[in-house]
Amino acid sequence: MAFVQEFKDHRDRFSLLMLDPGEIYFEDFSVNLIPTDVSPPETEERKSRGRLKVCSKSLVFDPQDTSQPLIKFPFQRCDKIIEHEQALIARQTTNAIAIHCKQIVEMKADNMISPFKFKQNRTNFIFELNYCKSEDFLATACQLLRASTLPTLDHDSMIAAIVFSRQNRVPFDTSRLDNLFEKIVLETTAERIMPLVVNPGRILLTSDRLYFQPFNNVENVPVMKFKLTDIKFILKRRFLQQHVGIEIYCSEASHRSDLYLALASEEERDKLYDDLISQESVRVVDTGQENMTYRWQTGQVSNFDYLMFLNSEADRSFNDLTQYPVMPWILADYCSTNLDLEEPLTYRDLSKPIGALSPERLQRFKDRYKEMPAPKFLYGSHYSTPGFVLYYLLRKAPEHALCLQNGKFDQPDRLFRSVKETWDNVLDLPSDVKELIPEFYMPEMADFLENRDNLQLGTRQDGSKVNDVDLPLWAEDTVDFCRKLRQAMESEHVSRNLHHWIDLIFGYKQKGEEAEKADNVFYYLTYEGAIDLKNISNPEERASFRAQIMEFGQIPKQIFQKPHPVRFEKPEPEQTAAESIINSENTTTENGLYETSNGSVEEKSCHVISDDSQTPSSKQSFREVIDRLAAQHSYKLHKDAVTALRISTDQKIIYSVSKDAHLKLYSMEDKHQLRSINICNMPLSSLAAMPDGNFVLVASWDNSLHLYSVDFGRVVDTIPAHDDAIAQLCWHNTEAALLATASWDSSVKVWSCSRTIDDRKKVDACCIAELEHETGVTCLDLTSDQASLVSGTKDGSVYFWDIQSQTVHRHSHSHVGNVNTVKFSPDDKLVASAGEDGYLRVVDIQTGTEVFAKNTSQPLRCLAWVNDFLFVGDARGVVSVWDMVKVEPIASLQDHDNAVCSLEICQTSATVVCGHDDGKTVIWKPR
């Protein structure tokens, strides 16, 4: 709604909204309107002082006396504009012009916003020019009058030539620079985009400021100035289906909040964007918006704010009525006296577009669709057009409505009169499928439903006068109405279903085959890429397409190519107060392993001894633990990188393997090495400690798995598992224990294993699945139910496998180069991956949509996910800790400069162990 206020703040009554679409305002002149119906002695007293505006299709007289109307003289309704030579002026001057016309348009009589008055009688008007000669005015006015008599194509060409000539003669006024020492970076031309109107001007970018100098004085300031230090956001935009827009938002301290510009080409837009971003003074605010989907999933961002974010990402802007932010109808109940937000029938079906909510109407659309020649469409109108936006905002933006309706309000029976009536219409009428706008969900903007300016909107056929919007019985007033709509928007029902509507408007059901299946097909010109205006050389054809885009609206830019993730359900409130994690042993077995919500006991590779079902207070306790972590002790037993670590179930021993081919056992109590075993002649990559603590399973680059007996002090069994090095093993010690191994031979093998070692000291393992990949596999992880597996490869790919069917559920090329680690979230709903390219990515498993991405600029080597906290080890020796609910880093652990290659976290004892690239191990505990 900011655009409405901006126009109201102008001191002049004249506005670009009074002009025809595409009309350009050039300049104005100080004049006196001379009455022609009085004798010369009375002329001086009756003169009306004002400004005569010269525009490309008309002249507009703006009198100083606000009780008098503005008068518009369309050139096409003018017979002639000449120098007036008769001595009708009291001072006997001939510095005057006469306009002979057969139609005028009167606007804002008595300074009231009302429909324009079109007067058809022939009239002569005489204007005295105060500060210039008549020939200076007539040179331009007569040229524009002559252009109005030409055919449309010739007229547009002549106007374009006049505009080009005038604008090229207007340089930027460098005396307007705030600082003489500013360095000029870029000078170009652009159009300022405002709702329904554009205003051309000259752009100057310096080292300190961005300037916009309009080619006219409609802005009431010669030059608009934006300090680069005030700029918060710079967004590339699509304008009229062309990628030529740029929108700039400034801080609250700035005298102007935003600027939307359209440049001549995408190349010029990108040049301005790049030059702006590269300035040292520009400090664009990092709001973490690249991970908004994940923040919405975790409940950190409201449904409303997330939809506003998606609108912005899809090029929707309050400055562009052809791409105004779109919001869904949420409620379907506008009759009840009380609104029950717990009742599912209260809500609209968000899985269907508005046009498909009524089965009978949808069938009529489908019958027409079958008989229609290509390009086919179900809906001839759109869910968001300038007309629909102003239908809702009529009472708040009446001048915009008059501009769109050629100076008239629409017929009273077609105006926005009742919420219930409008809802009924979008369900039944063949040409009405409009959605809502953000103002419906903003209580602070609720006055758009009230006729505070006492606009004369007419009387309907039933005799009722159109005034304020009629609200449902369950709403006390407009603020209460919008507040309850907002409550419905944030309800649990909407949270569970909003992703369906996002799929229709911003996602994979927006176009193509999926759109057809979802009954979501609109007129072809509304889709991005349907036409390319820059390649249309015919001005008349180009103008026609621009008009059609304005009329039919525009489909938002498609953001999601896959189904949108579902919002996570809110956790159940805790039943009892949980004890601190440091002291709590309620969720561990006697062996120290953790128990899942279904009662099974398991140990996850790369490796966290934790409770997947922590209560809110215990999670808070672990957050406190993280805040107090400090490097307590370090030791170096290995000669090469520590590739894997495990803490024994009694939390006394650290097992570690290394590229030096050794398995080490270290006592945390006595702080000394217990054993050092040379397992084989090749580097070791991974390990799993058996629950009884008597055996350790080790993976090696010699293609084999080695079983080490702690009691016997030697390797008691070796399994030739692969044809190339084993990169990682993952062991789940459950009732039906599974072992998964990843190898450079481009395969993952899944083994069914006994939970205990038999008397023969052999691993009772049977390969039950072999999952083939295109390249070598570097990492893997299993879900807690052992139904699914994720693997990462050397070429940057991440695969999601169904173990039972041995099929790829999803595949994505997520990284450039090696995927170093993959990890399921504790609830198995998400997968995190990290690689040599420095990216940390999180994917929603159900939909395959990436919901989080962060470029850390450092190769990432290992991950561990504890409750809502993700530990990330990188090549600098830093372990970053992310709160994955708030989606923000909360801690950074570093005691060493060498890369962190392995992580082990024991939540029960609040211990973090890091294995480094140089063979060093660091133990972190709370201070």
C-alpha cells in the first residue's frame, strides 16, 4: 500500500494517473487562463493562475485554485493551437496562445476525487504565458498536435522520435551532486516504475549515491537521491515479461523507501546491478532468505511472511500492478456468526485453483477446453490482474481505479461491495477466478475496506448505495476481519496444506503437463517466455502485446520444479520437565546407546550418541552445553588423517582409525593410549564399535572389512567386501541389524548382520542388496528404520535409495566435485550433504526440494546432526554449529588449523571429539 501514500503526498493535484496509458509528461509552463466571456476590464480580476502541462497526447491545465477542476485537452480533440493576437489581455500583451477544441476533460473539481467529466462542446481557451514566449510553447505543442492526426503506427514513431530527441538533450545536472568529490561510476537512462505509470529519467551512480533525475518535474524534486549506505536490498525484476527491472529498498532512515527501475535491456539492467553491488558503500543486508523454505518448515517464518517472500522471489512487487503480490483465499465460511478455525470445512481447498473449486463450473471449462484450438486454456481470466487488484483497493486508491477505467468508476453492481458476494462470484461466475491480495491479511491496512474519503461510488440495481465493504457476521469490524483472516492463515490446517497452493502458483503445477493435471491452465500470454517484446519491431504490435499483458496479468516466475516440502508439524507440548542433558541418563540403555521413540536401540555412523525425541527443555539444555564448550584436551597418536572416531558405550574409550592404517584405543579417563593396532597395509576409512565393546569393525582401502577383537588383541575376521576401496560403513545395531558399505567401485552394499559375534569370532553377514552408481561412492547414511539410504559420489551426486526395492527414489547433482559426507536428520525428514565445493545443503526427503544451501567458501569434510543442531567440520579446522530450527550459526569451535576429518558427539556426556588431518584428536567439553 506504500504506492497509494506516495501519490497522496504530492503537493500538486496533477498526477501521471490522469494521462492515457503510455503517455509521457514532458514539461509545464506558468500560465494564466483568460476568461473569454467577460469584458476586458474584468479580465484581470477573473484570470486563473496555474501550470499548463505538456504531455505526449494532451495538454493539462492545473489551476492554483483547488476549487477549480483540472482541464485536460486531448490533442485528438483539438482543432488547432495557435498564437493569440487579439488585445483581450488587460496589459495589452500578445504573449498568449489559444486552444480550439471540441472536447475537454474536467478532473478533481472542488479538489474531490470523482469520475472525470467529459464535455463535448466546442470551446476556445486562451492562456497567457508568464515567463516565456508563445513560440517556445507552440514549437512543441504544434508538433504533438500534428502527430495526433497521423495513423497509430506513424503517430507512435513520431512521438518516439520526439521523446528520444528531448531526452538526449537533457544531461544530468551535476550541480545536484551532494559531494563534489563523488566519483561517477555509471550514467544511463531508465524508467521509474510506479503502479499503472512509468516516468523516464536519467540515472547517475557515484561512489556515494544513486541519483534519479526525471525528465520532467512530476516528482516535485529535481533529483531523487539515495545514499548507498542506506541501501538494504537490490533485487532483479521482470517487467512486462522482460528481465529489465531492478528494485532497490532502503533503510527506514532514508527519505525514500524504494525505487523500481526498468532499463532498456537486460544487459543494461545487469550492468547497473553489478556496478551497484560492487560499490564499497553498499552493504546489502543478509537476511538468510536463501533458506526461507527451511525456516518456514521449521516454524521460524510465518505462513504470511513466507508467501510474501515467495511473491518477491517470483518478481511480484507492490510497485507493479501487473505483478502485484498474490495471496490465497483461505476461508470458505462467510455466513456463520462465529468463525471456527478448528473445523476443516471452514477452509477452502488449497490443493485446487480457484477455478476448480466448483465442480459444475470446472466441467464447463473442461468442455470448452476440449473444443478449443491451440493454444488452449481453461481460464480466460487470471487470478491477479491490475483490474482485480484495484477492484479490492478501490476505496484506498481511487485515482488508480479511475486511470484504469478511463476516468470512471466501474458500474456499482460490479464494484467490491461484499466479501461474501465476492467469494460466491469466484466460485460461480465464468470469468472470475481472482485470488486475494496481502492487505486482507494485514490488520494495520484494514482501512482499504472502508470508504473514508466518502467516494461517490453509485447505487446498485437493488437500490443499495455502495459505501464500506460488507463484512461477514463473524467480524466485528475491518480490523477484526483482517486479524481473523491472519489467524486462519497461520492455523495448523493451513500450515499442513499451504504447500499445495504454492505448487499451483509458484511451483511445479504452474505450467506444463502437471498444470493440465491440476486444472491450472491460463491464457498463454500470461506465462513467462510466451512472447519476447524486445524482438517485436512493429511498434503497434508491441503496444498491443503490452496492453494484453496489462489486461490478462502475469503468472509468477516459477520458483520450484519439484513438489514443495510440507511444513513440519509442531512438536507436542512436553509432559514433564526434562532434566539437563549433562546429568540425564533416562534415555540411554545400560550400554550407553540411545533409545528411539519406538523403543529400538541403535548406533548411527559418524556418530552421535543422543536421544532423537528430546523434549524442548532438554534441547535448550544442549544449547547451553554448546555455548559452554571448550577444548579440554588434545593428543596426537596417528601419523596421518583421523578418518573416523567412536566413543565406547561406557564413554571411557575413544576408538579412532587413520590413513596410517592403524586402529587406536585411547582412555579418556587416564588420558593415554591403550592400544595401537596395524590393521592392514592400506589406509583405514571408517569403523563401528560393537555394543558389547569387545569387537570393532573397520573398513579399509584394501576393499575389505576387518573385525578386531579387543579381548584377543588381533584381527579375527576379514571380509572381502568390494572391488575397490571402502570409503565408509554405516552400522545400525537394531533387531534386524543392517550394515551398509560405500566403495569407490561405484557401489553400495547392504548386509544383513547378526547383532553379536558368534563363537567362531566371525561376522555373520549376508549381502542383501547391491546399489550401483555411475561413479565412486564416497559416503552414505541409513535412516533409523533402515528403509532408506542416502549416498554421495565423487561427481557431486546425491542418491536416495529405497533398500527393499533397491531403486533410486531421487537423484540430484548437488555438489561440484566430491560429496564428502551425507547425514539424515534425527527425524529422518531431511538430508544434509557437504562437499569439496564448500556448500552445505539440506534436502527435504519427501519432495526432493532443496530447502537450505550455504556456501561456506571452505571444503567441508564431516557432519554430525544432534537434535536441531548440525555440526560441520571444514578444511580450516573449524567446527561450525548451526541451529537448524532458527537456521543460523550459533557457535564456532576451533583449537587447531588442520582440517577436521571426523566428528564424534556423545550427547549424554556432553562430549565433542574432532579428528584432524594431521593425526591430532581434540576433545571438547563444557567449561
